[in-house]
Amino acid sequence: MLIPLLAALLTGASIFLLVLGLSGALQPETEDVSERIARYGTRQVSSLQELELEEPFTERVLRPLIRSMAQAISRFTPQQVLENQRALLEAAGNPNNWTPADFLGVRGLAAIVLGALPGILLFLSGASFLRVIGFSAGFALLGFLLPGIWINRKIQDRRKQILKTLPDALDLMTISVEAGLGFDQAMSKVAEKWGDNELAKEFNRVITEIRLGKTRREALRDLAERTQVDEIRGFVAAVIQADQLGVSIAKVLRTQSEQMRIRRRQRAEEQAQQASIKMLFPLVFLIFPAIFIVLLGPAIPRIMDALGAL
């Protein structure tokens, strides 16, 4: 009884530590050059080993391990799989600036760690060979699937944030265009106003791509492909069609903003209608049993005494 409990506790702790470590393992380096010079150039270092030991654990161990795992996996991975992983990372906003090979390395490392831990524990407890292999394979599959579940969650959260801010962004673009600014300058205004917003980041990327030589049509199509949001696809299609036919961009933006607000109101009404059904399960399984215990609890001894007397 002690061995399964210990295995469960260690497995849960390993999952927590693995997710915590991977979340910061491949974070982009933001240290300025001047800070690095001040850090290493103004003091004497006795050896290169001492300098390396001052780096955090993620930089010394976890990052090289993920990189090597990514290189090993990418050699045997088809190009189509890498492109699919790239599309997922683009839809999630490129978390931690991971490449498709890095993400596959994270999945492979998670599978190895979660697969090896219960296998070692069961082997030390004297379990059968088939049981060790079965548990190791199951936990390895779980470790491989967990980063995919996490990235899908990131995609859903990012889509919700984009949908929430899109009508307000279109209103600001409409006011800017009607005031005399161009379409590109209006997108820059949105990116300037909401710098930390996911939609503002995408608009800023579109402006950057246009400045680097990509046409507006191609940049907008790439925007729709990256976000994978139906409302963004409709907005991009309307803007491209207006550009081709010579229709006023201001009218198109005003129409699009009104439609986005109607859709946002419809989504809010839909969620309000679903609230009563979602509340049914916690009411039946959590709240009602507690109420029954409080109300009927004092009467149970009297009922038992009455039944015993009969």
C-alpha cells in the first residue's frame, strides 16, 4: 500500500516540477549587453567552471538537454509534422519562442521523465516485468500528451482574448481612418494603444512585415492563418476585397465593427443560457448533499432508534 502511494506522490511532484522547469527553460534572453558586461567584465573569475556554475539550473542543464533532445527527434521527424507543430505554435503566440524542434524536444523529454519514474519505482518494489512496462508506457504517453494539451489551452485562451478585443480595435481603426489616417497607420494606433494585447501584437507584426517588403494582402492573409479565428478571417477577406474593388476602407471597418459587436453580444447571450446547465452539476453533486447532511443529519439518530425499537 505504501509503494503505490509513494509512486503517486513522486509522479505528481515530478509533473509539477517538469512543467515549472519547462515554462522557464527556453525563455528568451532579455539581458542587455551592458548588463552582461557589468556582470562579467568588472570582476575576476578564477575558472570557466566557476562561471558556468553561476548560471541558473535551466541554463546549465535543462536548456541543453531540451536542445539535444530536439535535434535527435527532428532528424527522424517528417517535415509535415514539423509544419503542423509550427502552425500550433504560431496559433499559440510562439510561447517561449519555441521552434517546432524545441517543442518536440519538450514532449520527448516529458515522455522520458514521466515514463522512467514509475518504471523505476515499480521495478524497485519487485513488480512483474509486464506491469513495469505497462505503467512506464502509459506514463510516457501521458508525458508526451501533456505539452500538447497545454499548447491547445494556450491557443484557446489566445483566441478568446483576440475575440474579446477585436470590436474595440475595429472601432479605434474606424475612428482613425475617418480622421484621415491610412489603414496601416490605423493598425499602428491599435498596436500603440494595446501593446501587451495579443491582437495588438499581431497588428504590430503585420505592420513590420509590410515595412520589410511584404504586400498588405500577403501580410493580412498570414495574420488570418496565424490566428485561426473566423472573425479575423472575415475581417481580412473584407479588407482585401475592399482594396481590390476600390471600396472605402472606413465603411468596411464600420460595418465589420458593428458585426463584431453583434457577434460578441450573441456569444455573451449563449454563455448566459448555458450557465444554468453548468450550475446543475455542482448543485447536484456538491451543494445538495451538504444541505441534506445539515438538515437530515440530526434526525438520523432518532430514525435509527425508532427502527431499532420496531
